[in-house]
Amino acid sequence: MLNPEWATAGVYQILKHPEIEARCGQFSRQDLHDIWDDPDHRSMQDELLELMIKFNLCYPLPSPQGDYLSPQLLDPQQPKYPWKDEQNLILRYKYEFMPKGMITQLIVAMHDYIKKQKYGWRNGVILKEGATEAEIIEIYSQQCLTLRLRGPHKRDLLTKISYEIDRIHHSYPGIRYEKLIPCNCNQCKNSQDPFLFPQQKVKDALHKNKLIQCYQSFEDVAPRELLDDVINPNLLSLGDETFPDRYYQPIQRNPGEINVNAQSNNHLPQQTTATITQEKPEPLGELIPPEPKLPSLFITTSVFIFLMTSAALIVLVFAQSIPPISVAIPIIAMILLFVVAGVFVLRSTGQLKDASTFTLIQKVLTQLPLFGNIINALLKK
């Protein structure tokens, strides 16, 4: 198994490099050669680049120089671009909890369709196929992806986009969301704010041979026509038919693998084949997750309180105000308080939001001031 800390360090050297950040994520092979020139990574530059591509951290640009682009570092400012509001096809993916980095993964997956590189930004992108264009924007504060399409082949381009979104969804077992499709009644069909139906509700109405009512115009519309506007019957979207329920449920899948032949490295033995399993592509920091850390302010404050309390207890013992055995009670109480507060901090910061309470307690104990290294060694044994 490839050392994840070693791999993460190599990736961060690129994505946190000031010059690459200044170029909004664009880098060249020469940049990789210059940055990964340390002994730990020099001999495995191709493998690390393959790792970044595999985990949707970058993609090759169509340039003779062979440059690459990491969409996580794109300009956060949405560029100005012409867009006609007539005859748009509008959809939305609404999430119960939206994984971070959905749009950057989609940008990597659909990079061949990007209209112009200047029409990609950190939270959105403009795609183009022939005379048809698609605007995709991630609104994380609203936990949604919004799509607008225009042109003669909106449905066909939408099918390709939906397929890639579904592939990303499949990497997150148990993800919960609704796909909302637009009403096509007389009031909504040319509106930039049409009523949006949950697609599964439309399918349910179709299966029961019922009309469905628009909540803006209160007209009855045919569910078959609603579905035909967004789904090409000959090019069915993977998720729409494989998982007909309202939400995706946890699924079993074979993780992707990257085989890295390590010739010589301080972290890997010679002539070793290492494997990285890709169970859940996520944005940087979650792909090859570093060990969860309590905030330094929390640690510093805890150490200060512990030392001050210990000093006060020692003074009281020497003054014979309290028996020595009584010192253990407040020290144990402080340790318990540190653990409870640390578990709350890790949970609230989302570092281990899906971990069990027992796992959280272990992680907190390993960061216990003065005793953390001893506890960490005992847990590893």
C-alpha cells in the first residue's frame, strides 16, 4: 500500500505552490520537475501525476506545451459571457448534503467539452458541443447544482452531463439528492424560473397514467412530455434507470486502482508494487485524508489550563491543604473534559463526521497534551 502521507505531501506541493496558485491552477511538466525535485518524489513524478489525474485533481490542457490544469485553483470570480435566455432547458440537482468538490470533479470529467478555458471558474463552467451550450454552476450554500442549456441539441448534451454526474454520485454510497426537471406548461416553458418537479415524482405519475399539476400555473401537464424534454430514450442516463428510487442507496462497487512501481524511494522498498484504492473521489484534503487534527488554539489552551491547574495542585499539596491522593481527581476530570471537548470539535469541524464515537475518542487521546505520544504508541501496538 502506497504511503498516503507521502502521496498527499507530493500533491500538496503542487496545489499549494504560490506560482501555480497565481496561475489559477495551470502547471507544466517543467513545473512538476522543479517542484518534485526532492529525493522523496524525484523518481516518481509520472506516478504522482497519474495519481492526480486519477483522482480528478487535474486534467491535460489542449496545448502544444502539454500543460495541465487543476480546477480547485481556478479563479473564484464568475466571468462575464453572453447567454440568451430564450428556450433554455433548466435543471437542478438538490442535495441533502452536497459533497465538496462536485463541480471540480465534473469539470475534469467534461474537460473536452469546455467552450473556452476562460469560461471555467472555481464554481462553474460553460460546456459546448456544436451549437449547443450548457452552463453548470455549483451553489454550495444552497446545496445544489444548477444547469441551463441552450441550442438545438440540449437533451443530447444534457444526457452526457447527467451521465458524468451520475458517475460522480456512484462514488458516494448513500448520497441523497433529488433531480429536479422543469415544467413545460405555457407559463413555465420559456421562463428562467420554471416550476421544478422531482423527477421520480414525474416517473411515478407516468407509471400510474396520471397527469401532474404545475404549482405555478396550476395547469395539468403530461409526465411523458416532461421526461422526453430531458431524457433521450435512446441514450438513457445511467443513474435514472439503474436506480429508480427517489434517492440513491448505498451500493457495492469495485474500487479503481492505481499501480505504482516504486524503483527507489525512502518510503517504499525497492522493486515494490504499491496500490492505491479509489473508493470515493473527493476534493483535495479528503482524497488521501491526512490525520485529523484538533485546532492548535484548542491544544494550546488545554495545555495552559492543565499546567496552571497542576501547578496550583502541587502548591496545595506542599502547603498540606489537600492530601496528595486528591490530585488525581481533578487531573482525571481535566482529561475527561479534554476528550469530550475534542470529540465535539472533531465532529463539528467535519473531519470525521461519519466516524464512530469510539474512533473519535481514540483520535483525541492521541493528541492529549504530554501523554499523546505514549497513547498513540500503545494504540498502534
